[in-house]
Amino acid sequence: MATDMQKLIGTSEEDNEEEMEMDVKEEDDNDKENGERHMSHQVMVGIDGEMASNSGDNQYHQKIQEQVSTPGGGGPRRCRPTEEKERTKLRERHRRAITARILAGLRRHGNYNLRVRADINDVIAALAREAGWVVLPDGTTFPSRSQGASRPTGGSTTVVTSPSSPMVSQQTPSTSLRGVSSGFRTTMEYNSCRMKGVFMPTTSSYDICPSSRSQTSAMVGEGGEQTENHPLIGGSIDIVNDKQIVDMPPRLPGRDFTETLYIPVYVMLPLGVINLKCELVDPDGLLKQLRVLKSINVDGIMVDCWWGIVEAHAPLEYDWNGYKRLFQMVRELKLKIQVVMSFHECGGNVGDDVCIPLPHWVAEIGRSNPDIFFTDREGRRNPECLSWGIDKERALRGRTAVEVYFDYMRSFRIEFDEFFGDGIISMVEVGLGPCGELRYPSYPVKHGWRYPGIGEFQCYDQYLLKSLRKAAEARGHSFWARGPDNAGSYNSQPQETGFFCDGGDYDGYYGRFFLYWYSQVLVDHCDRVLSLGKLAFEGTCIAAKLPGIHWWYKTASHAAELTAGFYNPCNRDGYTRIMTMLKKHGAALNFTCAEMRMLDQCEDFQEALADPNGLVWQVLNAAWDVCIPVASENALPCNDRVAYNKILDNAKPLNDPDGRHFSSFTYLRLSPLLMERQNLMEFEQFVKRMHGEAVHDLQV
């Protein structure tokens, strides 16, 4: 503990002494400045309250100025005794010691991310953010969208003393309100040409629009009191006897999800719940956690069935032992199961905490024929998943990639037939690419990609280049059988490239040809695999997972989506074709990005010209327009009410004329952090609202 205290205090005693000397000096300077201001006031204002004349009092005024400016004069500046300076230093040292203890406790027990030399302002800001407030870098603080859910109907009056007053701030109940309320509406202004006629959600009580806040204006109230409307508080401020009396507006109630549609909630299990030997890791600990989830009425769990574990050593040799034990445990707790057919590698991406490679026999084939993997323009191979170019090529010991996937799914269906018959397995998500998502591996962290880079096209293995040549010849332009040579690199920005910049080659004749072919390969791959998935899991819902690539969504080209295979520039809808194909196979859409919001990551999103809200509503409407079920999961871990409220708004759109909603939601993911009391209570409230149950205490 002592060591932590020393680290948290941050600097040496000399640094602290220097900083405290500066504080003392500032106080001396303030005293001097106040004294000078007082003397000037005496000079300029006469006894009768009128302004002194320049002609009559020039000599007296000059004399006073000399006294103020002369160190030995009779000015009001007082010298602070040495004892008082020492007391100031002791008080400051005591304050910093308390702050250090607070920081140590928050870091150790509260999982707060506070810098080493954090001060009390950082502590207050962290606590305010956890309570659901938004704290800007300059200290400006205002309610976030989640505050609407817990606001009381009555107002409150806050007495704030002026800086010169020693009185401590206090809050007292108030029955009278100023009638000024904060405005709540959506934070995003959508571009009509980008949204392509998408149905827009109605105003959310969790959103705040700065333009809707009242402007600062001063007025005189009864009794000569000065009244000021505060632009951020949304109430009014009275100045009475050097005290600021703030009348707070009533807190607007959040959305009430009582008696709304029931949406099942699943929790994704840890990536390494089954080890490389296909054994269940820590079954006792997992059982305790599953019982906790059952106690808060979670509907079920989602688990990855890793191809690299089950068929690890030889083709057509499957080991399902670990999954059998897991599924039996889940069935005894009367929970449902969502299964992911994971045909990709685990490790190297954001959130991966284990390493599960592709099967060993596939890796051996890759060493002799690296073109079975996706390849970028520089020739770098990505062994995260198989290239779609071998979907119909017998490159895997006499089998095509699609045949390998089908054999694996059929083996699973036979092995767990009783779980399908009993309805324990409620959905099977078919892996279609990296991270199980339908996309090219265009932004691999292992190749140096960092957000918000545009990524790179992944079509340079011999099989995809062969497909491109056929498409170019069929078009009559064989010289188009190449990838763009001006599309930048993984971490480029759109305006830095000739292909993605405004008016760039992406919208030219060649660019439109290439992007259509590139996206069609993605659609064809999804079509082939889902057709076999529907055959293997007949009678059970199957799903495809789409990523939420929201960065550069506000640019004309949507560069990050293009490199990932979604032909969705501002003048074209790139998701309708995919939804139509899902409808063809009776598959559901599992879409990530449901919890994204602009407010908490404002700087990052502005830099990347991102629009997660716009992307979410375009994709959801494309799916709902063709009447396919929409499931969702959060893209990043979340434990705060702001993210939960955003998920709820997307899951149950307010005043949707067609009553559209999510078919299920999967929480990413089960962890010790979720099991902490505060986080678990917050999650329980979220589950209740997803189920349409009454929540009596939203403020946990």
C-alpha cells in the first residue's frame, strides 16, 4: 500500500514544495490584485456614489496610485507571515495525501483508468462519468442520454457560493421551477443523400442536442435579484447576497420499456472456454457464473465451436468432447444455446485473449500453397481464414473449402441432434470470414492496421486474380484485370489517395467495375456457404454476422467499407443485395455496432468522419425492408448505462409504425468484470428492460 501511495503521489518532495510555493505566490498575487482593485474603486467612486471628476481630484488620484505602486507605501497589500505559508503547505500536502489514497482505491477496487499524476478534478470527472454525466476536457459537465432514465419529476435548488465566500455548497429541495428544461433529441444530423431514404428513429430521451439548450441571458427578478439562464444546466441562476442559487429543471423521464416486446438476451462465453485439447476449462467456475446469469433471467449463452480445435489434426476427424460437457451443463440449467461455426483463426484482433489457429493440416497445405489465404497488394498472406477464391477449388486434399465447411456443420448437427430436437440450440451463426463476419480481412492488426485506417483490398491470391481476369475479359476490358494502384495502404486516409478521394477513381468506369466484382465475390461466398448451412441445420434458425464499419462513413467514398467488400459509397446502397440474399436462405442478420454512440468517443469519431448511428439505421432498415430477423451484439465491451440505453433504443425503436425490433441480443462477453456487483446489477436492469419488465430502481 505504501508503494502504491508513493507512486500515486507522483513527484518528489521538491516538486511538491515548488508547486505549493506557486500556490502561495498566487494567493499573494490575488491579495495584491484585490487590494489594488479596491483602492482604484475608492478613487473612482465618490462618497455620494457619483464618478469623481478628472479636474478636481487629479492630485489625490496620483497620490493614491503612488501609494499602491510603491512597495513601501501605505497600500493595502499585506505580507503573509511565514507561519501562514507553512500552514498552507501543510494543508496542501494533507489534501494531496487524501487524493492519493482516493486514487489508489479507485484504481485497485473500481477499475478506474486514472493517470499517475491525476488530481481531484480527474477523480470527480471519473465519478461523474460513471454516474452517467458527460464531462468535457474543459470541465463543462452536463447530463448524458442515460440520465433521462433516472431523473426525478421534481426539481432541486442548488446553492453555490461565490469564490470569495467560505460557505460550503449545499442542495435543498425546491418545489418551484423556472420552467426551463433541457432539450433532448438525437445527437446526429443525417445526410439525406447518404441515408438513401432510410426510416429515421424518433427523438430519444437519452440524446442531447447542444443547439436545443437555452442561451445564456441575464434578467432582473423580483427584489432586484439578478437571474441568469445557464446554457448547460438548463435552469436559472439567482445572485442573492453573493450566493448563486441555481434552480434545476425537472429531470425528464427516460423511456419506459414496461410491457414492451420480449427480446431474448444471450451472453457470449469467453473465447478460451474450450482449450486446444477440446476440454472444458474450469467447469466449476463456469458453472457458478452460469448460475448467476440464470438468476438474473438471462435466456442463454453463445459459444464458438472452433474449427481449429474440433478438426485440428486430420481431415474429417472431429472431436466434440469438450462441447458435449458444456452443452450438458447448459441444458441442466435450462438455458438456450447460440452456436457459432467458427471457421477462422482466433488471436491478433481486438479483444482476442487466446490463440486458436486454423487446423494443423490446413496450415501444412498453406505452407506449400500460400494462395489459399487472403493476400494484399504487397504479397502479405493472412492465415486468419481461407480465401474465398478456393470455395470451388479442390485445394484442401481433394475437397473444396465449401465442402470442408459443410462436412464440419453436418458432423456438428449429427453429434448434437438431441439438443436440436429439444430446442436447446436456438440459432446457428455460420462463420463467413475473419472474426466470423462477412467481410474481407481488410484491416488486420497483425499487418500494422490501426484505427481509423482505410485498410487494403485483399484480392491478390492467384485464385481471386483468376476470377478478376475472367470478369474483365467478360466485360471486354482485359487490362482491368488488376487491383487499384492508387488506393493507399492500411493506415491511409481517403483524401490521401487517388482512388478514394472525393471525385477519385472509385467512381470512374474502372473503379465501378472493380468494386462491383470485389463485392460480388463476397455475396457469392455468403450465398454458397449459407445454402449448405440451411441444408445442414434444417429446421433451426441460421444467421450471418455483419460488422459495423462506421469510420469514414461521412465521406463520399466510404473507403473502409469498400476495402472490406461493402460497395456502399454515398451514391449507392451496398447492403440491400446482402439482405436479399439472406432472405433467400431464411437467414437472420446478426449486426454489431448496436451500442456505438458519438458522445463518449467524440474526438476519435470526428477525426475518422464516423457515423455509427447512420450506419446502424441504414443496415437495420435494409434488413427490415425485406422482413428478415435482426439479432445484434455489442462490438466492444460495455458496462455503463449509456451504452445499454443506446442498445435499447436500437432494439426497440420508439413509435416504429411497423413494430420492428431485434429478435435477440447477445452481450459480449462473460468476464470477471461483468460479475462485479455494480456491473451485474446494471446488466440485470438492462435484461429486465429488454424483457419488457418493470424496473423500479434504475439508479443502482
